[in-house]
Amino acid sequence: MYTVELNNQKIIFEEKITLEELAKKFQIPAYLAKVNNRLRELGYYINYDCQVEFLDLDSYEAMRAYETSLRYLIIMALERLIPGIKVKFHYCVSRSVSCELIGKKFKIDQSFINQLRTKMEEIIAAEFPIIRKKIDKEKALQLYHEKGYDDKVEVLAYRPEDEVNLYECDGYTNYMFGYMVSNTRCLDNFKLLLYHPYFLLQYPRAEEEGRIPPFEDSPRFGKMLTEARMWAKTCDSDTIAKMNQHHHNNTLIDLVNMCETKHNNMLAELGLKIKDDIENIRLIAIAGPSSSGKTTFSHRLRVELMTRGIQPVKISIDDYYLNREDAPKDEEGNPDLEHIEALDVELFNQQLLALIQGEEVELPVFDFQLGHRIKGHRVKVKPNQPIIIEGIHALNERLTSLIPKHQKFKIYISPLSQINIDNHTPINPTDLRLLRRVVRDAKYRKTSPENTFSMWNSVRRGEFKWIYPFQEQSDYVFNSELTYELGVMKKYALPALESIDRNSEYFIPANRLIKFLKYFKDIDDRLVPCNSLLREFIGDSCFYE
């Protein structure tokens, strides 16, 4: 006899029961569950006192399991249509996943998409159970060799455990480095779209309350992703195993220098673009999501422009916050400092225009302790001195509406890596930013990892509202990822993540990050240059005391 606490009710059971049976018994929609604050798949049996919380697709954990299971389903269907086919996934535009067919050349057209969808729907309709199994690593290696999954063989060399999880479904076996749904019947909500030379998988999103968002193409963002994918191959680091191989090949220093040189080259390209139109450009606006490296980037861009005889002036958007009591309120009644209405947009526009017209202006300074603006220093800019601004709203036309568009140069910055654990399991670039923030917050802001996790969903909502809608308006997209950086950040991130108590509500997302970080071999941070964008997060940057 044992007691299950569910929806604030305590229920007594005598026989063991699966989570799937429990969800059906109480008619609760569920794809995954938390049992005593541990993620469990619905095939998991309970026969002990526990607290259960079922997760629908408005949960990020359930959404990830759903997306992981759909990738599994696609490979299963493709291998039944074309035996021996090789598949590689990447995160792509419009919050989708792209699927690349590698090796032989295949014509991906609407007929191909229709065949694949039909085969997936057949598997879904058959309601095959997806069963988790644990086998020893040697047997897994033999299985992967037989299936031709060489990428999975390579990454297993860096798995410290002696056992491996696998999932079996109607004779098909694979492992996607994530939790899965319990039955193929759950996977009926997806869209497949042609996106040459790949096809895209759209799936329900937690931030859309379990709905699939409308597809929105993003040409600039898409081009950036394609370039990132090509770059990962150029530096032989498109999977964890290949990146780790640089240790064995004594090419680690080459990898670090290649990545840093890439940033240098992009800055040089930016410098040329701005100099070529410096007679028109009066404002350089920089925006990007959290932990993109905007601050170090703006310093390095300023230095780059100085080498070309341009002396930019930097103005902080944060100094134009309204008094704390005048800021709009969020859903919880707290000042919403990410809202554009939290800024004195009128004053910002007036002072920018006055500066560009050659007037001397007294800039404000926002005192975050007092919660209001105080007087700052007086500034006057010359006709050939562009003004640099960076912040969440920098690309929003409303913030700089008095400045003609031809006088603005807009830069969107974000770290977009295209690194996979293996061909079937891409690493989400958002996780890279989250790790950067965990490390930086702990080092510089005395913020615990738990507090960073507690703010992350709110930060993400702000990004979807105030940053992503304006990324396509940029004149230049700067990819701030450094392909080698996860190997460096590992030694900073792991202790922070492992400090989160297993009873904490943030143990689950922290544990998810720990699991894939452990596959990376450490990279000594002494190899990181002092002006590297990575130094903004790990410390010892030459730009900061």
C-alpha cells in the first residue's frame, strides 16, 4: 500500500501502476511526468509514496520530449522508406528543426514529403509502444556499428557510464539523448515543410501553450544558420566527438585561433561596411538576446572603427529608464524593465537627434539603487562620430524614430552554434546562452544558478516579444558563438549546475545541461585571448577591471 499525491489530493494504491495508467484513470492530458521532482516517462511504474505532476505540451520538458520523439519517428519512417539512409538534424528558422539527408543525393520534393508523412502517420496509427531499455555500452557499440551509426559510436567513447539507454519501437532501436513519449499515438501534431535543400519539422511549442506557431521565414537568420553549419564542418567540430578529437590530434590551439580569427574577420567586414557609408551613418544600433556578448562586441566594434579613423561615442539605453514607479508592470505586478514603455522613448529620441544635429546634450544616468534618473555628463559629437547604442530595443524603430533610416546601421548579434551530440541530436543554441548566463551571473552578479533559472522563462518571453520580431531588419548579423567555448565553460558551469539541490524545482533543467556537458573534454581557459567575447562570461577580459 502506498500514497500518491496528485493535484493536491492523496490517493492510496495497493498495486503498482504506470504513470500512463494513472493519467488515464484521472483523465489528465500528459506526455511526461515529474515524480518526486525527477522527470519520468509515462511507462514508468510507481509503487511507493510519491508526489506526481503530469506535464502537458505547455511545459518545456514535455515539449522537448515530444520534439525528441518526433525526430526518432522521422528516422524510423525514413529508414523504412529508404533502408540505409543517413539523417542529420539541425535547429532552424521559425523554431523548427531541419532534416538533412547525407551521403547519397536524394530529391526532396513535395512527393517525398508526402510519402514520409504517410509513413509517419501509419506508424502513429499503429499505436506502437516506445520502450526504454538499458544495455551495456559494448552491446550498444555493436548495435550502432551494425546500423552504420558511426557518429553514435564516436560519441559513446566519451560516455563515462558503462550502461546505455536505448528505445525500441516495433523493431526499430535508437537513442536520441533525451526523454521520449510512451507511444507513437501521441505524435500526431507536427508539420513537414520543404525548405531547400532540406525539409523542416515544426512541432508544438511550450511558449505557444502547446500549439505549433505559424511558419515565418527569416532569410537573414536562415543564412546565419547555414554559415554556422558550414563553419562547424570547416573547423571539424560539428559533433562533440569531432571537437574532442582536436585534443588527440594536437589541433586544439588551431581550433581556438580559427574561431577567434573568424570573429576578427567579421569585425573587419563590419568596419569596412560602416566606413564605406560613414557620411550617412550616424547611429549604430546593436541588439540581441540575453548572453549574446553585446557588451564585449560593442567594445570590440568601437576599437575596430577607431583603427579606421572613426571615433564612435557610446550611449547607454539603460540610462533612459523611467522612474521605477512609472514603469509598466508585468503579470506579477513588478516593474517590467524589458518593456519598451519602461524607457523614456521621447527623451531618448530628442537627445539622439540633438546630438546628431551637433548640439551639446546633458545625458541622464539611471541610478538603479535609487530607482530614478540623475544628472550625467555633457556630450557633443562631431559630424564623423557615429553613436553606438546597444540593448534589447535597439533595433526597434520606435526607439529611434526621429533618426532617418538611412542614417542607421543595425546589427543583430546572437550565438548560433550548429554542434550536435550526434547526427540525430542537435544542441539547442538557446542552451548555450543559458550556460553563458549561469556562469556570468554566478561570477559577476552574485546570482545563484537557481535564481538564473527562475528568471530564464521571463527573459525568453521578453526575447520573443521585443527582439526576434526585429532581427530581420538588421543590416548585419553577427554570430557570436565560439565553437570551442563549451569545452572551456564546462569547468565553470558544472560546479554551478551541480550545486542545485535535487529537491529544487530547477534540478531538472540543470541536470539536462549537465548530461550533455559531460561529453565535452575540458579546454584550458589559458588558451582564450583576453579580448575574446568569451571573457565576458568567464572573466579576465581586458575590457573590464
